[in-house]
Amino acid sequence: HVQLVESGGGSVQTGGSLTLSCAISGYQYNSACMGWFRQAPGKEREGVARITVYGTTIFADSVKGRFSISQDNSEKIQYLYLQMSNLEPEDTGMYYCAAATTTIEDCVTHDLILREGYWGQGTQVTVS
């Protein structure tokens, strides 16, 4: 049974920082593409960042230079992190982590397969 649980959301002022965490259990590590998405009220869910099993990272243009993504697969439970800095009001939204089995190339070039994978329930980030 695959389970993803996000944490770390909250309310911050413009320019502040937050680190989101996602605990992933029941998922096979060596075929994983993992990532973060967000959805603001009235808007479509958008990809924020992805990371391949080998650590290659991909970011949306809107967050490049401000966000970083990392993973810790050393334990039975995998962890996915999103470090966010210099936050802007436009970063407000529900943040979701996702995991899927993809090729490295697919994970790097698009998030279509990741969108069809496993999802967490989300954690709210509000920037004002």
C-alpha cells in the first residue's frame, strides 16, 4: 500500500522560507520519479519540481533559483523535500507530492506520467 504524507506547510510573509516534507511508504525506490505540484484557488494544478532516482532535478521557470528539491531514500520510508525561499504571494496554494514509475528520460522531459501516479493529500502554503 503506497502512502504519501506531506507536511511543513504554513503561512509566511513575502520573502520568507518554508521546507515541505513528504513521507513516502510502500513505494519501490529504484524506479521512481518524484515531484511536487501546487494548485492555487481557481487555477489548474501545476508542476513545481521533479527529481529522478539519480538526483536529476527539474524546476518550473517560476521557481528556478528559489526552490530546491531533494530526496532521502536511505531508510524504509522515503522522504521528498521542497526547500522554498524568497517566497512570493504567487506561490500560495496547496502543495502536493507525487511519485510514479517512469523512465529517467520521461521524468526529466515531462510530468505527464507523474501526474498519473501516487499522490498525497496536500499541505497548504500561504504567502502574504
